[in-house]
Amino acid sequence: MTRNGTLIRNADWAVVWDSAAKRHAYARGVDVTLADGRIAAIAKHDPAAPPPANMDVVDGRNALVMPGLVNVHTHPTTEPAYRGVREDHGVPEQAMTGLFERMQAFRLDPEGQRAAMRLAYAELMSAGVTSVVDLTSPFEGWMDTMRESGLRVWVGPGYASARWGMTAPQTVTWIWDEAAGRSGFQRAQAIMDEAERDPSGRLTGIVFPAQIDTVEEGLFRDSIALAQDTGRPFTTHIAQAVVEVREILRRHGITPIQYAAQLGLLTPRTILGHAIFVDEHPSVGWHTQRDVALMAEHGVAVAHCPSPFARYGEHMKHFGRYAARGVRMAMGTDCAPHNLIEEMRLALLLARNAARDIAGADTAAVFHAATVGGADALGRPDLGRLAVGAKADVVVVDLGHPLMNPPRDPLRALVFHAADRAVRRVYVDGRLVYADGRPVHLDVREAAGILAESQARMLRDAAQRDYRGRDGDTIAPLSLPFM
């Protein structure tokens, strides 16, 4: 028999969208019908009504149904290779970040990138992500995994006019090649066009000049013009490192956020990657206090990814303050682990610590950012919410999991306690993509072994690129010595 959709029957709890109040709300004992790629109905369960014979029926008792999460900033083709490498790595002379040293020394080969991507996409699904922005320097086979996964993907082929180098721990250099930047821009346009021709309808382009400090002005202006002309979102890394802020101040006498405003990069279709080191951040020590107001005034969204910064002792100051001042907040993972539920928890804990106030952020605020906030930043009001007519991107959470109990407030239980361990099923466009602890369509059986071999080559070959000639084991030693 041909099935005409899925009925999640008698869901114990559901996170539904209250369009009048523009916020999520709880509902109890509901039927959620998925048909033709959309949410066809959300209705109070009628125990007397028999289940339809022509639909897949999922028992919603002891389950939470919620909208799929929207991850607006990831690097899934490289970051899994840094497991066991970057967690304790930092350079004190560069305000503790190890970003510039790693980017110069470590390069993963395409075989490793493909394996990393499979593992990362599986991890994204396991934490309830249905939409992901994949920001990558493109390589052969990149979009094959996107298609195979079943996820909804924004394809962000990166390009830049310069790359970072180092000559000493305290010295970062910018090695310029504007022709390479232009060539990368042309290639990115072709890749985005190809993505949007994909018959799945799940792939979309996002314009991605890599960093505010590595792209020349003309290329930035052409990039934002392309985004506006094509209706695509636009993103770049900005205010992600003290080194970067100091360099933009040296070049232009203004902060990265103010420089972006001057270039016309701050628009409602813009997603700023990180935007942590604004002019009022204590690690910057600059005299203006204009950056947050500029972001709010221009309607940009911020892709907040707390864990990579928290690892070396930094954090946004802070989520609640940005939101209260009118900045649109969205969530990303940036690096491994690609667990957006854990990022939500960390975001609200860091906000409370920065504010020294439990009201600095709460569960509802970070969940909004990880759903509606990300969807709206991408220009997709049909995502990130459980509402009739929205896309059928839906997550079913197991309330029977021990860490979800007692389920007095299931979102709090999910964010603070269970995270990915309680995610039972994930649907994209009404199609099941994750169930029983594994992706439905994505084969990851060999990926871990391939990635381990590629990581070993990456660490060995670091000696050819590192400014001191060190291999990876010297740059990032193991956490414990050998006997």
C-alpha cells in the first residue's frame, strides 16, 4: 500500500508555534500530521477516531514532538578531524586562541573531509538538527553527502583574498592573492547555482566570503550585491578573534562591525559568524560602544557558537544583552561536537555567568534562537516552527529516556539533561532521516577509520607548514604523558 504521509498520534507533549504571540508554546495530547512535505494538521487527539489506513502511524505517547533545529554556522568537513587536537590548544600571545596556528599547520585531505562530513552530518541529526549551513572550502564530492543525508542544507562555498600565516607566536600575517579570491568567488557562484538546481529542493546557496580580515573591499561589495540580487543569505566570520579586531583597527581605524557597516554588509539577510569581540567586550578595550547598536539597527542576525570560545576562556558578553538590545540571535555549532542542544545549554549558562544574573538567558530564549531565530535569519519563515503549512521538519524526543524524567518541563529536561541521547526520530520534508540512533540514508560505517588515518597524516604533515617546523603531536600534545 502506498503511504500518504505520517501521523504522530497522541503526542504526550508538543512544542507548537503561537503565531499571534510569535513564540513557541506547549500543547498536550495532540496529533501531528505530515503530508506532502508539510505539516498538514495539528489537532487535539480524539481517542475515538481510528488511525488512517493509508499513513505511517507513530505512537506519540511518552514523546515530545518539536520543530527541527536550525544550525546556521558549521564546518562539518574539517572540524571532526580536530577531535583530540583543539580542545586544549591555544596560543597565549594571540589572546589564547589557537585558530591562526591551526589554520596554518593543519590541513585535512579530501578523503578525510568526506569522512568527517559523514560523521558530522550523522551527529547533527542525532541532536535534532534538520537544517544546516555548511561553510566549507569546496572539494570534489562535497554535495554528494548533502544529497544522501536527507538534511536541508545551505551550501556555503568559501572564498577569500588572503590566507593567514605566522612567523612567531605573537605575529600573524596576511598573505594576499586577490586573483585567487576572485576565482573562488566565480567558483562559488557556479556551485550555488548547481545546488539550487538539485531535484531534492533541499539545497540552497549562501554567499560566504570567509572572514572580514581576509577579503578585499571590492570582493565584499560584489558578494553582498550577489546575495541581494539572488535573494540568498550572506554570512562571514567577524569579531571572532582579538587578533582580527586589532588588525582591522590598524587598517581602518574602526572595529570590524563598523567596517562591515561602512561596506554595506549589514543587512537583514546577513548572518554574522560569532560577533563576540565587539567594541564593548573587555578583551578588546576599544573606546566606542556602537557595535551592538549597529547590528540591531541594520537587522542582522548573529550566529552564536559558544563552545569554541569557552574552550580558551572567552565568551559573548552576552546572549541576553544582545537580544534585549534588538539583535536577532541564531545558533550554530561551528566546531565538533556538532551538538546544537549542548550549545543551547552552554549559551544560557555563559550568559548567566556574564550577567551574574539567572535572567541573562533562559531555555525559551535559546530554543527560539535555535529554531525560529535561525530560520528567519535564512529567510525561511516555513522552518523552525510546528505550525500548519510549515515544512515537515520535525523531531520526536523520547520522554521515556531516564534523563528526560520526570518530564515536568520537557524542553528543560532536553536542554539541561538529556540532549541528543533522547532524540528518537528526525524528519525532513516529512521523510524519516534519523531513527533508532543512526541516520536512515547515510552510511557512516567506514568513516571513523578513514578519518583517523587522515588525521594521522594531517598531524604528521603539519611539520611542512608550521612556522617552527613542528608536527601535530608537538603543537597539540596528548592530555596525559606515556609511562
